[in-house]
Amino acid sequence: MAGQMIIRIDAKTKSKLNQLAKSEGKTSSQIVRELIGEYIQERDIGAYIDDLWDRIGNKLRERGVVEADIQRAIKELRLTKE
């Protein structure tokens, strides 16, 4: 379910936003939703990290690496650190 948000902007900015949105065949609400979505995507480090792990996992699977290989590599690395 969509929620509402009330923002306050000056009349000149609102008018310009409406004009630009209309020129793109969109509403000002659509533009604001897109901008908020982009803002969140750019700053949501958790989603970025999740995506990074997914890409790493996919690359490892493509190369035939299995969980046992990873566990062995971690164990070997830890032994060299001691």
C-alpha cells in the first residue's frame, strides 16, 4: 500500500518541476518517487553489500568452487596468519 508524504517547496520550484515532468510525460509525483528511489539505492550500503556477495557467489559457482573449497581456503589462510 502506498503512503503519502507532504513536502514543502517554493512555487517557482514546483512550477518548474511540473513543467519538466510534463515534458517527459510524467507527473511530478513520479519524478519525486524516482529521485527518492535513486537516493536510497545510492546510499543503502546494505543492499550494495548484498548485491556484491551475490555477484561474488555467482562468479565462484561459475568457476566450480564449492563451500568445502571456501572453508579449506579460510582454514589455510588462518594457519598462515598464526
